[in-house]
Amino acid sequence: MKLLNHTSKYLAIILVPLITIWAFIFYYAMLDEIYDSLDDGLENQKVLLLQRLPTNPEILEHKDLELWSHSITPVSKTYHDKFTERYSDTLMFMLNEKDYEPVRVYETKIAYNDSYYKVKFITSMVEEDDLIQDLITYLIVLYILLMISIVILNNLMLKKIWKPFHSLVSQLPNFRIEKNHQITTKDTSIDEFKLLNASITTMVEQSRARYLEQQHFIENASHELQTPLAISINKLELFLENTTLSEDELKTMASILDNLGRLTRLNKSLLLLSKIENRQFTDEEDIDFNLLISSITQDFEDLASHKHIRLTIDAKEQLNFQMNKDLAIILLTNLIKNAIVHGQQHNTVHIVIARNLIKVQNYGAAEPLNAHYVFSRFKKLSSDKKSTGLGLAIAKAITEKYSIEWNYEFTTQHNFTLSFPDGR
């Protein structure tokens, strides 16, 4: 489904409950206003009657409610004193309609020349069935008009506004970095699309540079190591599919596959570590660590939520540093992921950002870690079989490349601190 149609679908769904809620509110508000208006009119009839009594005392003889729209009945003083004014709704036969119609009744009392009277006033009122029917009709018409307007807006105005985006997206499926493809962007006055175009262009250029740098290394090291591992895994899988084995033999084969899988992951991590140590990441830029940390923590929200861990950021100052962006991401990703994975459930991972400092704090094991081995290669902080034990070693290699000092200390929390040098 296209983006514009997707938007229209959700708007159509959202409008139904919104209009329904609005209809209920509008109906009862309108009904309340109608009753207020009718009651005010009935009270005004009483005022007019009292004003006319001195000149037309024969009004007191009016008994026929249908004829005069009011009826006056003499009552005792005791009844008069105890009587309380009230409003009510009832049905009355209307000659002009030849049917029973709803009327509003106002029962009150008056005193005139030491005599006491009970007075009823009536006035016609709107039929609620007709009101509801008309309201529903108008709401359906309103909904249809709104949907037509939204469709027209999407296809005429928004389609034109989103044209630079669609132009960019249409090129992505066929983009191949190894074929030196170019991404062309359309000029636009919209800031977000300008940023998107600039980001895509920058991303393509950086990816092409990284691809060329890594190509020779990957062709050699990766091919020589990964291919035999993949062949071994495939042959073992085929063997398992075509051979009947006992339960113990299956467990043994599964263990072999797990070890080969771990060896594959280990090889990839070692390749990355070697590239860092061999200074093959030459591209550098000014990194906004405040923005970068915010982005990375958002990526880990699902993992943190799964462990019932809350991620918090205390950005005391702005931190910018000149380094390779990929390595900056790897460095922070390893530290933050490590804090989440080894953090206690229903607790907090807290990240402090200062001018030359990043501190990652978490509640983990109740005892301090051995600071001399935390960043060592193949040193695991957990029993996770999928872990290669190289995550923090890679982080340490990155810090050494850029002369970033790291420190670990334990108080009530585990604290990993990165101290950035001045002048970069």
C-alpha cells in the first residue's frame, strides 16, 4: 500500500470514532440548549401572564390547556405553599398534525388578590427521533465530504509535496554500490527533505568509500576463513537431513554446529578488530555524541523494554569529537548494549554526557568486576554461548585509536567512563 493511501486509510478509521464522539457531545449539548430555550420561553409566558392580569383578570378563568396553551386552577394556600415548580415532557394530540406530539410542560404557582392558583404552561418541542435522524444524516454527509477532501488533498497537494521523497525512494531498490550507481536528488524547499537528500548523499558517499577500502581485505581474509566454515556447516546440515542418528549423536552434531556458528561470529568480530587496529577506518568527521547517543538508545528501547530496564540520558553539556562515525557507533553500541544485557531487571541504565566525558551506569552484579580483565579479549561477562567475548575488546581498540581513556569503577552501580582528549 502506498504512503498516501496508508495515510488516508488511517484518517478514515480515526474519523469514525471522532465523529461519533463529537455527534454524542453535539447532540446532548444541542438538546440541553433546546431545553434551556424552551424553559426560558415558558418562564417568560408566566411573566407576561402576571403582567396582563391587572388589566385582564378574566385570564384566571382559562381552563383549557389546548386552547390557551396554559391552564389556571385555583388551589388552597396550603397547597400553594407546598407546591414546587417543575418541568416535564409529555405527549399531546395536535389538531393540525392529527397526531400526538411531544410538548414541554411547566407547572408553577401564582398568587393574585389573596387567591392562589396552580398554572400550567405548554410549548411544542422538537421530536428527538427526528433530531437524531437528521443528525445522523448530516454526519454521514460530513464524513463523506471529509473523505473526499482528504483524497483530493492527498492526490493533488500532498503528492506534489512528497515528490522529492518518492523520487529518492524509487532509486533505492536498483541502487548497487559495487556498480558505482549514483543517487540523484530533486531540489526542494522543504527542510526535512533537504536533510533527507543530504543524508542519503552522504551515506552513499561514505558507503562507497568504505566498500572500496574493505574490498581487498574482505576478498582475502573473509573468503579464506568464511568459505570453509560455511561449507562445513552446510555439509553437516545435509548430513543431518539425510542420515538417521541416535539422540546422543544428534546432540553431538548440534554441538558441533553451534561451535561452528560461534567460530563464524568470532571470525567476523576478529576481522573488525583487525581493521580497527590496522587503522583502516580513515574517514573522520565531527561527531555530535549527544545526538548519536539519543539515536542509539532509541534503537535499544525494545531490548531494554524486554528486560524492564529504563534508559535515561543526562546531557549536562554538548560533546563533539572528531572520529570515524562507524567506530563511534560501535563504541557506544557495545557499551550501552553491555549495560542493558548485564543490567538487573526493573532498574535503570543511566548515561551521563559532559563536555569531554561519557559515563554509562547500570545496576548489574552485586560485586565489582575485575577492571584489569573487563576489556580483555575473550573475556565474557556472562555465560551466553552466542557471545564472542570481543565486544568490549573492540570498544577498547577504538578508544586506543583515538586516545580516549576508559575507566571502570563500582559503587552501588557499575560505571564505565570514557574521557575524551582535548583538541579534536
